[in-house]
Amino acid sequence: MIKKVLKFGGTSVGTIERIQHVANIIKNEYDNGNQIIAIVSAMSGKTNELIKFSKNISANFDKRELDVLLSSGEQVTCALLAGALLELKLNAKSWLNWQIPILTEGDHSNARIINMNVSQINDFLKKGIAVVPGFQGISERGDITTIGRGGSDATAVAFAKLFDAETCEIYTDVDGVYSSDPNKIPVAKKIDKISYDEMLELSSLGAKVMQSSAVQTAMMYNIPLEVKSTFTNRKGTKIFDQHGIDYSKSVTGVAYSKDDAKITLIGVEDKPGVAANIFEPLEKVQINVDMVIQNISSIEKKTDITFTIKRDDLEKTKKILEENNKIKYQDITYNDKVAKVSIVGAGMVSTPGVTYKMFKGLADKKINILAISTSEIKLSVIIDENNTLDAVKKLHTIFDLD
Ligand code: ADP
Ligand code: ASP
Ligand code: MG
């Protein structure tokens, strides 16, 4: 008997018919003799709709109440799926976060699962199917928490770890992880196997098919994942450690996101301590600075400093910079119409010329690079938002991924 965690995303449970279809997938697995914990997302679009409701009440809607509100989306699908399984004459039962309980730590909207009581569900698995809402938990104080957008993936991984499940399968609306978003780049190819490292880079850089913190936990505890389709029987993508993965290609995938904003301080004094004075107050309020570029100093010892932050932090950053009297500059520009386009591949380490090839490809398309950042297995550039898909397509082609 194999213990399986099966997670179904928003589109997979987006209508009553789809929930019934999911119930049949689970029935099949259960009839094959497996123990099943099913984790569900809210119906697609529901979480966004609830966020909109909260914004209609207040731009600063209370964070505790927001988590109570958002967790309701998964509660609905959890009960509907358990009901659909009962209709199939299976023994099934739903549990809510506080009933298990799923313990979390950290801020509202951004909590992390740290533990849960497994005994009740483990007992039940001997005779039936457990259905659990993704994306949520409960704090030490007993408040409902949510664990970040796309967080049902992280719930699935946490369950796989704490219940010692043999498999953790992520059912979604595409049949695996592709070399780029298959809904935007039709020539993208499905990847059969991918390492945690590469998947982590791809998801942190915009491939939302897996939530990045879920991949991080899976990597930390060596939990193999499989991403597969709810709607077809095609083989999915296996995510595991690097062993047995072919790195003959330098680049495995191209990801993009529109989550960043670029700031340039023009005419900053070029002397020691200036950069520290700019970034210290940002660090204090945990604004994460991603890329930094400093131009060569002019004769008058003035320079320009460009950096990128998360777009959501732009207003806060503007205020902090404008109130910072430790720094002097001639002008400041903000640009939130930018995109980050990245190539990711463990094979990059051993292939010379990848950087040149990427820059040349963008130059051929007359796409201007506004900032650059690199790590061993990724190379990201910031470009004008309007050029995003052109850049992704070009890079996809020149790195032989089409
Ligand atoms: P779910 O609701 O099942 O969690 P998501 O919408 O979070 O599904 O993730 C699936 C979506 O991720 C796909 O529909 C696809 O558009 C997008 N996506 C982005 N990059 C990739 C990629 N490299 N491979 C596959 N899907 C991707
Ligand atoms: N419903 C949540 C969201 O839309 C969590 C999830 O779907 O994974 O972000
Ligand atoms: Mg998702």
C-alpha cells in the first residue's frame, strides 16, 4: 500500500464537473490500493475575487481578517470534493486547518507550515480518503493564516514530508513543466525530468507552475515531485535531485515575470558609503534589492545607480528614498513597466559563451537590456515590458528549446 499526496490546483477544481472528475481520479488511485491525502486549491479566480472584495472595503484591509477571508476559498472546494467522493460511495472526510491542526509561523499572508498533528488523519487513511484545504494553517495564537499565493503546492509538500508519503503529485492544467509557459510559447517542450535547483530558479523567476517555496522544501527534504495534468493521461514532469538528469543542453528553460520595478538615482556622489546610505533604510524594512548597477564615474565624481526591487514595494521605496536626507542626487527615475526575462540551466556551468549568446540574441531583436544578474545556473535581464514575449521567443529559439 502506497501513501500518496495528490494536489489539485484551481483550474482542476474550477467547476462542479471538474470536481467530480477529480473525485474519479482519486477513486481510481484509491481502488488501486493506495492511501490518499487530497489537497485542494480554491476554484480558479476565487482567491483573486476575494482579494478584490477586501480592497472594496479598504485599501488596508486588516491582515488577520484577510486570511480568514482567503482561506474560505479552499474550504468550499474541500467540502465539495469530499461530498463528491461520498457520492461515489467512497469513505471520505474533509479536515480544516484548525481541526488537524496545521501549525504555521510567520506573518499573515506569508506564513510557513512548521508542523501538524498526523495521528487522526493517519488513522482515517486506513479506511478512507482525507481531503484537506491547501494554502492555509493556524498560528500559535490560534489565528487562521495563509501561506502565500500558489501556496497549496507548499501544503502538498508539507503533507508529503510530515506524513512520509511515497509520492507527491501536483495535478494542474498543463501536463508538466515546459521549457517556457506553454500557454504563451506554443513551441515550448515538455521536460520529462528536472532537478530541484533548476525548478527552483524557474519558479522563482516566474514559472508559476510550481510555487517556489514548495520546491525549496521538497529540495531540502528530498521529496520527489511530479507535475501532471488533471485533464489528460500524458506523462508528467518528475522533479528530483540532479542524479540521472541529462545536462547536454546549456539551457533548460526560459522564464519571465512582471513583478519588478527599476529605480535610477542620477548624479549620486561617487564616494565610499553612498551605496550603503541608499540601501540601509530599505534593508531595515525588508525591501529586497535584486539587481544593482553603478555607472562609471564622471569627471565631477558623480555616478548613476540603478537597482531593481519587487514592484509591490515601489511606493514604499519611493517614500523611503525621498525622505532619506543622507543621500544627494540630481534626479530620480522610477520604471515599473519592465519585465525580467531569465534563462535557467544546470548545463550553463560547463558551457562557455551562454552570456554572449543571450545578449546577442536580444541585440538582434533590438531589445535594450536595462539590468543584468547572474548566478551559476541562471542569467536574468530586465527589459522593457513590451518586449517580453519577443525576448522569450528569441531566447527559446537560440538555445534550441523550440
Ligand atoms: P494551479 O492552479 O493548478 O496551481 P497554476 O496556474 O498555478 O496552476 O500553474 C499552472 C500554469 O503555469 C500553467 O497554466 C501555465 O500557464 C503556467 N506556466 C508558467 N510557466 C510554465 C512552465 N515553464 N511550464 C508549465 N507551465 C507554466
Ligand atoms: N488559492 C490560492 C491562490 O490562488 C492558493 C493556490 O491556489 O495554490 O493563490
Ligand atoms: Mg499554482
